[in-house]
Amino acid sequence: MLEIENLQVAVEGKEILKGLSLKLPAGEVHAIMGPNGSGKSTLSYVLAGRDGYEVTQGRVLFKGEDLLEMEPEKRAAAGVFLAFQYPVEIPGVANTTFLKEAANAVRMARGEEPHDALRFVKLLRAKTKELGMSDEMLKRPVNSGFSGGEKKRNEMLQMAMLEPSLAILDETDSGLDIDALKTVSDAVNAMRAENRTFLVITHYQRLLNHIVPDQIHVLAGGRIVRSGGQELAAELEARGYADILSAAA
Amino acid sequence: MSIQTMTTAKSFVDLYAAEKARLPGADLPWLAALREQAAARLLELGLPTARMEQWRYTPALANRIGTVSFTEGGLEAIGGHTGLELGDSTRISTRIAWQDGRIAGPAAALPALPFLKIRSLETLLAEDPDLAHPALAADAESESAMALLNLALLRDALFVELGETEARPLLWSRQEASGGLANTRLQMTLQTGAAATLVEEIDSRAGLSNRRTTIALADGTSLRHVILLGEGQDATDLGEMQLRLGRDARYSVFLRYGGSGLARQAIDIDLTAPGAEAQINGLYLLGGRAHGDLTSHIRHQAPGTSSTTLFKGVLDDRARQVFRGKITVEAGAARSDGRMSNKTLLLSDKAEIDSKPELMIFHDEVQCAHGATSGKLDEQALFYLRSRGLPLEEARKLLIRSFLSEAAEGAEALRDLPVGDLLIDKQLQRLGQ
Ligand SMILES: Nc1ncnc2c1ncn2[C@@H]1O[C@H](COP(=O)(O)OP(=O)(O)O)[C@@H](O)[C@H]1O
Ligand SMILES: [Mg+2]
């Protein structure tokens, strides 16, 4: 699904990713863990196509195509979805309007029929309920005045409506209480499928107890310094990053 | 006279001299005298220039006004398409069409209902000259060059008198001008208990349209007023409006300009009695070298009066917008509330906003606030929307629309017209192309 080869990225002249390689096969869930400032969000933004990130080396193939060449909306249409660590507030645009425009934009770009109004509302209601969100949040402007947890749920709602083939979750667990974490994890697990890949970025092992990944990678200093199974998360939890990093150095 | 020529007050006064014998009411000595007085004063005063405080940010008027002549477009409406549908059809609605400064069609066709009287200048001068006299006499004393010009060369006017009625009549006035000079005048009185909606569309293709409006709202009346300024390429549209509100009278106006010429609307509102309320909402979407100017002065003259002004602009290319909002709270106006806000979105580095809010408060016990902000489209929001699959142009439009929606959504003037979204969408199609 996704192949990242020797990716080097600079922001404002500062090197952040320094040769990152990663292979995500279709249908798998991979987790990236790493200390603050290690470049996790940078990686997710580069994959989603945000301006201001200069790729100095390496390449990224998504379903065999050069991902870095595509505009953000093309990537979305091709199936990339990023759940933002800090979702953006858009006052004045009703959440429903936004969700509908987005869902239909990607559907059209994928050569599918746009949702008819009734079907869309039904689908949206169902997903909203699954995520423990109130209908009232659909009427409010996108993320405006939402609590941290509500914003994260709203990201998951967008993911559910956009049906991506690669979903990147950037610290979706932060800001969620235990119940919300469970609800969100259930929703993610329900979306796991053979033709869908997840890249779950997190700081804590906690999330990975609910969303059990196929592989865990540790990102530090702009590189993947270790990869392993569920036992790696336990090790990180027990010993902290410092230990692992010094061992990897 | 070519477009490049500097137009001066003298050009207009010359036109006046040539035309005066043919102007309506030429045989009425009092009117002829007022016109004469106005022309003479105009000559002394000259056209507005950037040296005048009220016009400081709207310079080069003299270079903009091209032909100083009347255009005879034929007195038939050219069947313009508004793109707007009249609301509730059960309501009494009246359409008035203007062409090149004159009401098109025979004046007799204007309806006369028991509670609604609509008359043209010639009819009024014939039937009821005393009604026309005070306002025209006041203009002859005016220090506004545009008011003087309007009076000197006025060819037609619309006089509306509205009495108490259950219904809220909808008046729809559409002005078209194909060039040259169109001086128009609208005088409206709402008698106690009256309520109405007035929509004015001004669609000049070129030339100068110089509109003058006076509205008196008696106690307990309500007027919802929508002004849609046209999209003419080279048109210069100048409007001056004066309102007086009595006890518990409510006036709301929604103003939109999306043209590429110059449009200036001055709004003067006197809140003369307790409970009078005014709401001014507007939006400008300007590209090219368009120039939009809103100059308002709201006077709180009695206790418990309130006013809100919310103006939003989106400026692209080299467009320029002027917002001069002034609120005066006079000494007797306890518990008055005046709020004013002007927010601008700049889509280009060359676009410019000149915002000058001003509060003059002569009473302690009042609430007044003003704010002005300007900024660019939020890059973060843009990326967020694109990452959800919205193409760049769609994302931009969605953000612009959301920015503007505040001005249209809260506008009481638009309450019974299904035009809110349309007003924005139509303009959006033209921006950023
Ligand atoms: N827009 C930016 N401008 C300058 N530095 C940035 C920017 N974004 C991220 N960085 C820097 O890049 C590094 C990695 O940041 P980030 O990717 O957000 O880390 P993480 O998500 O792992 O906490 C940090 O040192 C951060 O300060
Ligand atoms: Mg981060």
C-alpha cells in the first residue's frame, strides 16, 4: 500500500526526517511511537501533502504511484486520510455541509456517484451514533468550540465518511478519556479491512491495547530506530524511550 | 466628451444650463429657484475630492466620471433579469423599473392602494408639490456636492407613502443605466404602524448614477431594506441616504456590492426617539480595481436606542474598500447601545482596506464597541479542507463563503427574501478566475 524510502524532510531549513524508510502492506495496522519532537507529525503532514515541508531526498509510493507529486486533494481522492493531531476549527461552515462536500468530492474523484441527500444523512447519523457523538455536533461549525475529545471523534467521523485506503491517525488518542478511547478504537477496528491500511501514531501504549497493530516502529531523531511486535510497546512502557534510544544509538 | 477628460462641476452646471427648460417642474418657480441655487452652489463647491474628509479614501472621482450627458435609453425597462425571485407571492409586491434615471413606463401605472401611494416626480409636482418641497429645499442648502448635483439635474423621483397595513408590502425597484448621468431620488415615509420591505437593485453599466434617498420611519414602523449594487464594469455609483427613526421604529439594511467599478454608499441615520433600532449589514466582494466605500453615521439621540453595523469584505487583485463608520451618542441618549464591526479578507497583497471606525460619546451610561480586523485566508484551514478532498478552488470558496455568511445570516433585512446564499454565490463565481 505505502512504501517510504529514505525520506528526508526539512522544515524552514531544519532537517526533521533524516532517512526514514517504512513499508505498510495492505490490510495491516502499523504503529509509530516516538518521543515528542521526533518528527511524527512531520511525517503525517508530508504524507498528506501540506505546504512548507521540503522533501530533500527519498520517495513515497502509494499504491505504486508517486505520492509526493500529488496535490493534497488528489491524495484524499486516491485514499489517503490524515486524522490531525490538532484538528482545525472552521467557523461558519456547518459540520454536515463540510462532511457532505468532502465525501462527495472524493467520491466524484474516485468515479463514484455522489451520495444522494437522504442516504448521506442516514449514513452520517449512523456513524455519528457509533462514535458516541450527538447530532447537534453535526449542525455546529466544523470543530468550532469542540472539546479536545470531540475534535478527535469528529476526525474519526470524517474518516468513516471518506472511506480511505490509508488512514494515518496522528495522536488521535491524546485528549480522549478511557471511555472515548474505547469508542474510537472500536470504530477503527470496525473499519479494519483487507484493502485498508492504518498508520497509528501514538505516544502511549494504552491505545495499542485497543487497536492491536501488526507492527510497531519507534521513530527517533528522524529515523525508524526499531521495529517489532506488540512486545516493543510493552518494553517502551516499562523502560521509557531513553533506554531504547541509547540502545539503538 | 471622452472618458479621459477631467470632469468638473462646471461640466455638470453647463449641462444644467442646457437642459433646465426641459427638466420636470421647470414651470414651477420655487423648484426652478432651488435648482438654480443648487447649480450655483455646486459650481462654488466643486466635485468631491480626496481633500474632503468624507471622501478622503475615495479619490479621483473627477477622472472616473466620463460622459456628462443624459442618455436616452428609451423609457422602457430592458427586461433585466435579477436572478432573484420575489418571495411570498401572496404579499403585495410592486416592481418599479428605472431606465437611465427615469421611471420607465407611464407613471400612471404605479399603483395607488389605500395604504400605499407611489408617485413619480412629475405626478407629485402636479398633485402635491408641498410634499416634494421640504426635502428638495433641504438639498438646496446641502454641503454635499452630490446632493446639489442631484437636485440641479433631477429628472425623476419615486415618492412612496405607506400607511398602516396588516401586510408587509414588498417594493422592488430596479435601476438600469447604460451610461451618462442618472440622478435619482427616493423619498419614503412610513406612517405609524406601517411595515415594508424595499429591495433596490442598481445596475449601471457605465456612467454615473447619483442616488439620493430619504426615509422617515414614524413610531412603531419597520423597514427592511436591501440594496444590491450592480456589477457594471466602469460604472460609478454614488448613493446618499438619510433616515429618521421614531419611537420603537426598526430599520435594517443589507448592502451588497460586487462590481468592478466604484460604488459609494453613505448612510446617515438619526435615532430620534426611545427604542429606535437600526441594523446595517453589508458585504463587498471586490476584484480588479474595484472600489467600494461605505460611509455611515449613526446618531443616537434618545435613550434606549440601539444600532449594530457589521460589514464584511473580500478583496482580490487591486481592489480597495473603505469603511468609515461613525457612531455618535448624544448627551440625552442614556442606555444606548452602538456596535460596529468591519472584517476584511485580503486575497491579494495589492488589495487594500481603509477602515476608520469612530465613536463620539457624550453620555456615560452607554455601551459602544467597534472593531476592525483584516487578514488572509487561513492556510491551515485551507490545507485541512484540501486534505479532505476539496479541490483548492472549492476550499477557497467554502472559506470565503463562511467568512461572509455572518453578514448575511444575521441580516434582518434579508429575513423574508430567499436571497442570502445566492447573493454570495453569484459573486463567488466571478472572484478568483
Ligand atoms: N512548522 C515548523 N516550523 C519549524 N519547526 C517545526 C515545524 N513543525 C515541526 N517543527 C519541528 O520539527 C520537529 C518535529 O516536530 P513534529 O513532527 O511535530 O514532532 P512530533 O509530532 O513527533 O512531536 C520538532 O523539533 C519541531 O519543533
Ligand atoms: Mg505530533
